[in-house]
Amino acid sequence: MHILKCPRCGSYGITEACPCGGTRVSPKPPRYSPQDKYGTYRRSAKQTKN
């Protein structure tokens, strides 16, 4: 059993279905790996977003 967060309204809960109609997902970031083949793309997307 894990805590899940709804990206639509920001509420937390245990069930995947949120009362607002959204779907809750895990709030944990992806695990870091130095061999991450998509890391450069994620970092460049984050730089352009900010």
C-alpha cells in the first residue's frame, strides 16, 4: 500500500481513483542512475522549462 498523489487537484490518497475524476500517481521521482540514457533529454527539457 503506497501513498498516491493526484496531479489534477493535488490531493493524496491510497486509491488510484480521485474524487475529482483524476487518476492518482506515485509522487516519488524516478530513481537516479548514472547510466540513464534519457537523462540528458530530461535535464535539457527542465532547463528550457525554467
